[in-house]
Amino acid sequence: MTMTIKHHISDALLMGYAAGQLPEAFSLVVATHLSLCDDCRARFAGYEAVGGAVMECAGAVAMSEHSLAATMARIRSAPAPVSRDAPRRMGIFPAPLAAMVGGGPEAVKWRSIGMGVRQAILPTENGARARLLHIAAGQKVPDHGHRGMELTLVLQGAFRDETDRFGPGDLEIADEDLHHQPIAEAGEDCICLAATDAPLRFNGLAARLAQPFLRI
Amino acid sequence: MFDMQPCEKPDAPFVADAYAASAARTVTRMGRVTVTEGRIGDDWAALLIRVRDDRDEAAFAALFRHFAPRVKGFLMKSGASAALAEDCAQDVMAVLWNKAHLFDPARASVATWVFTIARNRRIDALRKARRPEPEDLPWGPEAEPDQQAALEMQQDTERLGEAIARLPEKQRVLIERAYFGDLSHTEIAAETGLPLGTIKSRIRLALERLRHKMG
Ligand SMILES: [Zn+2]
């Protein structure tokens, strides 16, 4: 919570999340960053307020004649809602990520994809894919470009690429214009949550051949 | 489909008949929101607080008459049939009753809060999708009820609605389409020029106080 975050969620993504229009994998990354960043949480409140104003002005449509009585009957007949325990933070995983993984970092089933990189694909619905990446300290990730948008949120350690340094809590938003070769900083291994809405585009032949097996 | 009128002033003040006589002494049990005579901006919040604290059905009926048709309209503009929208709007209002204890007028206006419930219902019913939520913060009721903060939040939200109404038509329609779920995440551009700064600063301050308390 006291981390210094330099790279934040874009306005467009915040509005998309407030409007409920992001694929689940992107919502997961945004919700995880919001759990770490009070600045973005406060900006997000503004975009939810826009939703309230839009709904207020969008035009009312008359409810059916006995709708209020029907709703009261619904309230009375429904069992009192069980207040479930809110999901909790587990180690370096904020609550939304811990809920998706079903535990903290020790619960992740990593698979090595070679080159000092391990990954775990998360069970998000179709449309975009989320995965956790574990990159050994000092390790390079294969040189790649993007067909769509790639969000990468650092949870531990740090990486650098052509654009900047990304430490814990930082979010890199890469689009088709960015072609990069991230490298994990020396010291601590780097753990990231990443989401893509289209397969990455690798440049090296080896990585390209391996891509169908990596599912990234 | 998106031919709505610019929003005029939010509804005329609505005070349920049962309360007309007592509007001047409506300090809630927890003392969090006071409706003073002549101030109407926080009426919805005061009614919701009555639902929250007293399970007050007349206050709920007043909220229902205002918000249920707007939720229904919102869901129909989002692509729901009239029957589905009616059903979901009743659900949304039932959630408002059941989760009233989570409402905090210093953090959101009633319209904003109802919108978030309607949005989540739409994601369930129309997109059949899931939406991970940010970590819950232990906001809790403050020992010192902050009526001023609550009042200011309601006013900020009203001003935001007025600012949206004044936007050039094309820009306003784009914002509405984004919130009706008519734009994909790659089509949304958020260069709105809307005055979101005051709401942001207010929430930021509240978060700082909270972190200070937790720390
Ligand atoms: Zn941020």
C-alpha cells in the first residue's frame, strides 16, 4: 500500500471497467491494480459517477403496474442474503487475484516455458487471456510485439524495457505500436499478472515455433 | 436508439407524502445525513439512509418510483427486452434494500450506487460474464459522521450530470454509448473533459484518512 506507483490505469480502461465493458482478464488486472493504488481508485469513483449521471438522464421507462408490490414480495420471500466473507489478500496477491487463483503465490501451478520463464494461465472466460508470469531475476523475455492490447502488472520485483522501469504496482499498457523486450531486474525474481486480447507476436524463430505450445 | 434528451435538472425534489410533514426534522438515527428545509440535493440519500437504518418501506417506495424506471430504461438501452429489463430492475431494487447497509453517502450519490448495482446485474444477465472487483476496504461507519462530505458528494454528482448535459451532442452520445455497453473496450476513448477532479479529490482524501486510521 505504501508502494510508489508510477504507471497507472489509462482513463479509457477505467471508463471501460466502470461501464462493465472489459473482458474478464482485463477486469482482473484493473481490479488488482485498484486494490493497490488509491489514486486510481479515486479516479475510478469519478467514472462510476458518470455512469450514475448517464443512467439518471437516459430516460425512464414505466414499470409494470404492480412492480413495487412484486418487488416487496421478492424481498420478503427471498432468504436473507448470506454475507459472504470478502475475499482476502494473500501475500503479494491482492484479493481479486487471490480469488481467481484460489490462494496466494504458493497455490500457483507454474509451468516452465523455458528461458527462465514460468507461467500459469488463469481460468478467465473467452475473449482475452490472463496469466501469471514468473521471470527469473536478470532474465530476458523474448522480443515481441502485440496484435492487440497487452496489460502487464508487476506484483514483485521489477522489469525494464525500451520505455521505462516497472516496479511493484506499476501497470504497462502495450498496444500494437509497442515492440519490446522486457528484462527482469537483478535481485528479486519478477512476478507479473498479464492479460492480452490477441496472441503476442514473437520475433525470434524459436519463440515463434514454441508459441502454439505456450498458449501466449 | 440513443436519441435521449439532454438531462434537465435532476427530478424535482421528491419527498414522500408520509414525510412531507416531518421533512425538517429528518435527522437519521445515526445522524449521518440531515435534510434541512429547502435543501433537496440529498433527498435520495436521506431516503436510502432510512431504508438502511429503519427498514422504512415508505422511503423505499419513494426510491423505487424514481430509480426503478431509470434502471429499466438503462437496461433497455443496453439491449434488454422490456420483460427482462423489468425483471432485472426489480432485482436491482431488491438488492438496494438488501445491501442498504453498504451505502455511504460520503462516497457516492444514490444514483451512482444504483448504477453500479444495475451495471453488475447487466453483466450477469446480458453478457453472462464475470467481473472481478477491487479489494474491499474497511471503510466502516465513521465515528464522527461527516454530513458535510455527504452533502458535497451529492452536489458534485449533480454538477457532473449538468456538465454531461452541456457537452456537444456527439461527445455526449459517445459517453452514453460506452455506459450502455454499446462500445467495446477498444472503442472507448475517455477524453471527456468532464469535471471528475472534485469527486476524485474527495475520495482521495477519504482514502488517506482511512489509511491513516488503519496504519
Ligand atoms: Zn494507479
